[in-house]
Amino acid sequence: MRAEPPVRVEPPVRVEPAVRVKPAVRARPALRTEPAPRGAGVPRERSAAPHVPSTPTHAPADPGPLANGSERMRVGHQVRDLRKAKGLTIPELAARVGRSVGWLSQVERGLSPLSITSLQSLARALEVNIGWFFSAAQPVPADEVDVVVRKANRRRLDLSFAGIRESLLSPGLSGELQLIETVFEPGASTGDTPRERRSAEAGVVLSGRLHIIDGEHRYELGAGDSFSLSQTGAHLCVNPGRRPAVVLWVISRSSY
């Protein structure tokens, strides 16, 4: 008999293990979101802090005429009170000094600056010496009256709005001579017109520079230089330097 060929057996198929599937996660319902407020999500710009001026490290500059308003007011009120005591009207006094009524009105109200020349004209028109306008000093000990003047107790005339400050070094206004210290700021002068004198005047420049114009003569003085002016005439003083000039004057009472 013819034998049948053996049946070919296929190797068994390798079965891969089943992949374990995780149960699906139940999705939560989405939360209801409120509409964002207007401007939300945009970073807010920080407002700038207010600017605070830093404290100056230097002394403030000289404020000028406004800083001496009280002094102008004091002198102006003295002019007004003396004018009224003399029984003069503003137009009458203005005519005596050759100035306008408006100018004199502003002087009495402390609104217009005065030069030494203008103040001297007012003093003569009111029949007083210019020393009458010096600020009153503090009381002094009885044994020093009419003898000693302490530095802190000098009578002063502050015309710094015109660039001039004066101190009366004499004990009083009744003596035959007056000793006056004048400080001229740079560029300051005694006025636009020469100041008339009625007696001899002398002085010494303690510091700085001073020009004296006496008639047709011009004298340029420096620290340590002294001078003497004749009994009659008119002169003008100017500080041409860049630093204050300090001058010590010896003046007859009737002249100033």
C-alpha cells in the first residue's frame, strides 16, 4: 500500500498577553466661568510716586527786595508819620523833594526802594537828620548810655534792596560827630545823583573797593585807603568790585 505523507504540523502561534486597559476617567462637567471684569488679565500700571523735592544742600540765594519788605515798610511808615507830624500833605512833600506824588505814596507804603540820596532828600525836607531813620536799638545799661555801643546793639538802616546797609556806631544822634559803617554790595551806589554834603566828611575803606566821584574828580580806593571831603560839594560812591566794600565814615551830625 502507498503510505500517506506525514501531515506537516504548523508551530503554535504565540499569543501576546492582552493589554490591560484602564477604565476611562469620568470627565467632570466644566465649571461655569463668569465673564472677566473689564481690564482683567492686563497688568495694572503702577502709578508714579509723587515727586518730593530733595532738601537743598546749599543755603538759599538771596531773595532780594522781598526779604527786606518789612524794612521798607518801617522806613516808609516813619516818613509818613513824620510828614503828618509836620502837617504836610503828600503833594507838598513830593514838591519839596522834586519827586512825583505816586513815588512818595509808594515809599510811604513800603512799595518803592530808597537810595541814600533819596532818603537824605526826604530827611532834609522833613527837617531831620538821616540818622533819625535808623532802627531803634535795645536798651543799654545806664553806665554805658552815650558812651559805649555794643556790636549786637547798633542802630541799623537796612537799604539792602538798594545794595546798602548802614550801622550807627556812635552812642547817639545828639553828638557833634557820627561814626557810621556802610556796607556796599557789589555794584551798589549811593544813588543815581551825587549826595550833597553840608560839612566835612572823612572815612577809611576797611575792605573791598570804592570809587568816589566828587565833582570832576574820581578817586579809586582800596582796603586801607582813607579820604577826606571838603565841607561843601556833592559826591557819589560806587562799589565797582565783586565783593562787598566796607567803609567807616566820620560825619558831622549836621551833614547826615
